[in-house]
Amino acid sequence: MNLYIIVLGLIVLALLGVSVARLGKVKTKADYLVAGRSLPAFVLVFTLLSSWIGSGSLLGGAENAYKHGFAALWQSAGGWAGLALIYFIAPRARKFAQFTIPDLLEARYNQTARVLGVIAILFAYTAITSYQFIGGGDILHLVFPSISAVEGQCILAGFVTLFTMIAGMGSVAYMDLFIGLLATITLIVALPVFLHLAGGWGYVRAVLPATHFQLFGDIRPFDHYTMTMPDGSKQVVQSALEIFLPTCLLMLGNQSMYQKFFSAKSEKDATRATIGWVIGTLILETVIVALAVVGSALYRTGEVSQRPREILAYTAIHAFVGSKPLVILGALLVGAIFAKVVSTANNYLFSPATNLINDVYVRYVRPSAPNAEILIVSRLVVVALGAWSLWQSLGTTSVLKQSLYAYTVYAAALTPVILAAFFWRRATAAGAVTSIAAGTIITIIWDKPFVSQHLPASVAERDAILPALIASLICLFLVSLLTPRSTEAKLRPFTE
């Protein structure tokens, strides 16, 4: 266990060193928010990869794979589908080159769209940050049993808040480079070793249900259902569509991604980085699910069966034992998972902080604020959002459920209007405003008692993605077609 402590300690020191090293390069708002628009393609690949693959994949996706096998890849497939379209969006986003998604919303639509966009991002991204804290807390509890999972969440929240507030996007991007390389190499090496330790593919196939290796398995393509668990409890199993859509639409409209494109050196760097991101995501998401499936074959009962989101870290600690090389690989795997969680938390904590600074403070409160003041306020905002995210994490019981909620807020409220900004000239400000409002409100209130008690049980237990997305799209298309067209001045930056 001392080796695990040493690895985690070295990772924390390395991340802190990167943050401090970048501190001297932060002089202006552009330096803090978009790294001075200086990131090359190589750095962009790993910061995009690290910001996307965090607790949603390492905990939520792994939990889904533990329970349902390779059908859990439907969640990852949403990201893959989104990436196929992002290749065409990346150069346009870099050419537009603002600071945040609300910048884009005001430029294409109006100020109301900007403000509603900020609200939607705050709800979505603090929720995503919250379950990164849960993931980090779980890992700290496994490595340091004397620290409870809740205490671990608080410790990780402090780490992440400190790292994020020091140097902004430059700090986040270069930490991601280190983390992305560590995680990619470690996860790819760990899979064949772990499969061998588990007794080979034949053993895994013999132990697990046949459904674990089918296209949909016990996940239905289009409709959810309630499954009775071995302990007698009931669990709602979301359909493939319900886990595919939120992931796909979050990917397409992800502000953290657009901020990376805004930070690129050039349009060419943004496009090249997307290619590397596609390849890396396909490989790592598949490796994560495969590790969780093999882990589920070895550990069908016991502690981890009650908390399956911990399967990857649990496996690293309990399966990679015996020889020194195995123990080292296990420690590196725990460290890589921990670092990935920290990286994703950094990204999703930093992103809404830029909204409050750029889209509220500088835009409405202090338009003439000097750079020194903006940097101080930016760091205070990071601390405040870190505290809010921690508060949410303390009330969360399911990472998978929290991730789908966060993805749905963003997917229904913002992705349709972001894509329309680039690809549908007929979209209007009124259509965008009603679309953002409808998607946000329906997602937030969907599972509240004053709504769910008035719906049929089969509808109320459904994830919010379909009703929220349908309402958002209807508002966008119908209201846009009923209101005057946008002016050429509004359209020109997005269509040239």
C-alpha cells in the first residue's frame, strides 16, 4: 500500500508543479481563459481526451459494464457519433475564436440566450464536477481505508480547486497532457495483463451471462424497464437510446471542448487534434469497459458488488498483487484513474467559472475591469463553484444517474442551438431562447414529485432526455419559423 501512496503523492506533486510553472505565463484574461490561444495540436489531443474521459466513463461507464457487459458501450458510442461531426465543427469554432459558448450564443442570437446559456452550463457542469469528487473520494478511501469516502471527496475538492484556480486554461491543458499520456499507456498495458490474471477470455465468457457479450444484452434498444436485482431491490435499466443520446449531444455542444478549440494555435491545429481525439476515445472507452467486464467476472460478489462504480480501482488494488511488476502496474493504474478524475474535475470546474467571469462579471458588472482584477475574481469564482460542486456530490448516490442528468441538461438546452448557430441559417434569437429555456426547465423538474406524481409511472421513471430534447427542438424549429430571420450581420461570422 505504501507504493500506492507514493504514486498518488508523486501525481499530486507533478500536477501542482505544472500549475505553478504555468502561473508566470498568466498576464491577461485571454491567458487565463484560453491559454493565450497558443495550444498546439499535440497538447490539444490530450487535453480533449482527458476532459472527456473522467468519472462518467471510469465510474459510471464501468458500473454499467459491470452490470450489463459490453452493451455499456452504447454510452460511449454516443461520444463516438458526436466526434464524427465535431471534425467539421472544430475549424469553424476556432475561426470564431471567442472565450465561451455564451459568447457564441449572444453573437448569433441575443443577450437573453447568453444569460440562459450560462444558467444551463452552471447546472450541467457543476453536476459533472460533483461526481468527479465522488470518484476521487472512492479512490482515496480504497488506498487510505482510514479516510471515509466523504472525507475523500472533501480532500479531492480541495486539490482540484487549488489546481484550477492557479493558472487557468494553460494549467488545465498542460496537466491534461501529463495525465493523458499516463492514463493511455497504463490502461492499454493493464487490459491484457488483467485478462491473463483472470484466467483468459474463455473463463470470462464461462462465468458471465451470455447477455454481457451481445449487442444490446439486457439493455433494450429503445425502451427502459425495471429489473429485479439479486437482493430483491428494483432497478430501472435505461435503454440504449437513453444512454446514447445524452452522451452524443453533450459531446456535440460541450463548452469545455469549444474552449479548447478557442485555445488552439490555428484552425489546422484544431482539426488535427480532433483526429487524435477520435482515435484515443475509441481505444480508451473500449478498454475501460473491457476492464470492468473482466473485473465483474472475478468479483461477482463481495464489497465491490455493492459499489460497482469502484470496479476499476478495486481491481487494480486486489488483482495486481504478488510480483513487484504487477504491484507497480496496479499502483500506476490507480494513479492513472485518480489523475483522470482530477483532470476532468479541473476542466468542468474551470469551464463554468469562465462563464461567470466573461459572461456575467465582465459583460454586465465591471466591463472596464483591469486584467489584475479579473484574475483575482476568476480565482474566487473557482473556489465558490468548487464548494457548490462538493455540496452536490455529498447528496449523490449514483454516478451513472448524476452523469445522465448533467448530460441531459446540456444536451437538451444547448446542443440544438449551438449546432443551429453553425448549420441552420433560419434559426432565430426567439427560437434559441425558448429552446434553451424548455430544455433546461424540463430536465431540472422532470424527477421532482410535483411533476412525476402527475405522470404515468412508465413515463415518470424514464430519463428526461427524450421529453426535454423533443420540447427543445420543437421550440427551436417552430418559434424560429414563426419569427423574422436573423440579419446577415448575425449570420456572417458563422457561415463564411
